[in-house]
Amino acid sequence: MDIISHGLWGGIAFGRRRHFAIAFLFGMLPDLIAFGPFSIYAQLNGIHFHRQPPLELIPSWVFGLYNSGHSLLVALPAYFIVRRVSKGVSLCCLAWPLHILFDIPTHSAGYFPTKFLYPVSDFFINGRSWVSPVVWYPNVIMLIILYSIFIFSLVSKRRKQKRLTAAIHPEHMK
């Protein structure tokens, strides 16, 4: 799945109330861990690519970072550490394992398979690539539906609160 979709899923699942931005970032974190440093490296070394970079252009350390960031054996202990520090933000941290769970069936063996038990095991599922139309379009459609419902419910709640405030304190509505 693309990094923005991961952020949007994390935000809608775990950050709808007060911590949307934090859940959004945790949803993108596994990809940021590997591809953030690689993007800087590529810029500094004059490596240019359009869309997904060819595997031969990617240094081996990126694969190590990718595997670490996409491991449930790394994400779950991180969740418990964050939970000890801040219970309010810890729910947002669950967007990280959600990212991994989405990637397990939506990455193929040919391009960054998700080794979700790394470093204990290199096991992965040879799934359907997230750029495939049968994965991409349902993902986008579900995000549009969920965010439409979310925004509609926010607007409805605010209108209801405004009507209630007007009924209780009509002098404040002038």
C-alpha cells in the first residue's frame, strides 16, 4: 500500500479524536524508517527514479531498515514502550502494526515482501502487489467511504451542538 494510504488508515482507525496527526505518522512509520533515509541518500548521490526505484539502485541497508520497520516483533514492543510513557498516544501507535498487517497480503515476493517476523524469521506471504487494480481501487474506495462517514458525523455533531446551545442559551446565538 502507498504511504499516504497507510497514514490515512492509521488516522481513521486510531486518531479520529485528538491525535489524528500522530496516528497518521505512526501509520506511515514503517515506510518512513526505510525510505526516508533512502530518499535523502538518493538525493545526495544523484540517484533519480520515477515511482518505485529499481531494486538494483537500493543499497542493502535499506532492506534491513525495511525489514525492521515492517516486523511485528519490533512494532509490538515499541507499542508497549509508548504505552508506558503515554497511554493517550499509545492507541495511535497501533497504526504501526496495522500498517504491517495491511502490507502482509499486499506485497509480492518480487518487491519488498513483508517479513513480519523479522529478525526471528524471514517468512513472508507472496501477496498481491498493492499497485494491482484489485488492491488499489478497493483501498481508495474504502478510504473515501470511511472519511466521508467520519466527516459527515463530525459536521452533524457540530450542528447538533450548535442547535442545543441555541436552545439553551439563545442570547449567545445573536
